Amino acid sequence: GFKGYIHCDGWSGYDKVEDAKRVGCWAHARRYFKEAMDVQADKNDYSTIAGQGFLMIEKIFLSEHKITDKGKLKTIRQTIGKELAEEFFSYCKEANTLPKSLTGKAILYAINQRENLMRYLENENLEMTNNRAERAIKPFVIGRKNWLFCNTPSGAVASARLYSVIETAKANNLKIYDYIVWLFENIHS
């Protein structure tokens, strides 16, 4: 029954969530261009196709850097942000690269994710990246090694639910212990 936006990477599995709009992650797109630059003889050569694509994404990020006012952010996204994103995708469309090269893969990722990457422009409450969500699940990913011997599916479900509650409390600046105590005291209602 979920309806709304999902901040995510380019994994197509998210398309199965009905009534959800995917919001692509510009940090993932930038990372592909950076990886393409890292295999160049001069990793700091921004004159290459990968370097220019990377710089264009940086400009998009910088266009709203440190802006906290939602009204101002909305205006910037509808003008400068949209213009910079369109310029980036025009550049990608015209870029002449080998499809299987890292630069070609970066370009293809960006083009294939265009609709999702552009979606952040629709709403000033949306973020350009899913970095916050990825940071929130990182403790669970790191902890998987420690739970190697927890061998039941119901244990995995219980663990995921508890992590979800804890990370949601963190994201909302709640005192985790107090929140869990409150939750257990009020769960019956």
C-alpha cells in the first residue's frame, strides 16, 4: 500500500513497488564517472569525457550547496538545477565512447537513469542522493558477519525490524533507549 518516493540506486527491483516514484542517486552517477577517471593515466585530468561528466555533476551538487530554505531550494531546482541537469544529459547523449569502457558504462548508467535522476527536481523535500539511507543501513551490513550463526529466517526478520526501529529513531533525533522503552510500554495500543 505504499505510495510516494523511493530514494534509491539504479537497481531495477525497485520498479516492482507499485505507486512509487524512484528518485535516483546522483552520488551513484558521479561515482561511475570518478571510477572512469581513476583508470586514466592522469587521474586528475578533467578534460576527458569522464572528467567533464564528473565536473558537470559537481556543478549540479554545488548549485544547491548549503541552501536550507525550501522556497529558495525549489526556485534553484526549477531554474539552475534543471538547466544544469539538462546540460549534463545532453552531454551524455552526444558523448562518443566505447560502450564497454568505464566511461561508456558511466554514460549509459546516467542515460538509463535519467528519469529517476531528474525526479529530485519535482519536490524540494527530495534529496539528490540516497546517502543518508545507505549510512543508516551500514551498521546492519557490517554486523552481518557477527550474525553468521543466527540461522533462522524469523531471526533475520526480527533483526531487520529492530534495526529499522533503531535507525528510524536515530533519523528523527530520538533517544533510542527511551524510544524503545516507550514503544514496548505502548505497543499493545
